[in-house]
Amino acid sequence: MSVHKAITLHAQKQNQDFTKFTRLDQQREEYIQEAIELCKSGKGFTTDKINEVTSQINVLANERFIPTRKLVTPEMVRGYVESLTNQSHG
């Protein structure tokens, strides 16, 4: 395989990985927002979907120079919602 072809294939793989990261990161943010809205409404929620996507991001990050993401706990969501409530009353 020529060097040019190898470099092209490598660049294509990096682009695919970055595109996948971007899609997963957006999906993660949507799941976080969904959990926040449920928490604000006093409804039950889990962080399972958030952390499933987070794990996929972190596997990808281990293979490339992509930032990792923290797993999210229900307590983190509740704390964030409480801080929003405190700011609006302050």
C-alpha cells in the first residue's frame, strides 16, 4: 500500500471517529437535559442512558485524542437542579 493511500485511510478513520464522537456527545447532552427536566418536574429518572453513551465516548477516547466524559449520577442531576432553583430565588 502506498504511503499516500495509508495516510488517506488514516485520515478517513479519524474523521469517522470524530463524527461518531460528535454524535454521541450530542446524544449525551440530550439525555442529560431529559434527566434534568424530569428531575425539575419531580418525576423519576435514571442516568442509565447517559452513562451508556458516556461509556461509548470513553472507549472511543481511549483509541483517539478525544476528551473523555464523566459518568453521571442521579445525585449530580439533583444537585444541578437544586443549584438552578437556588439561583432563581437568590
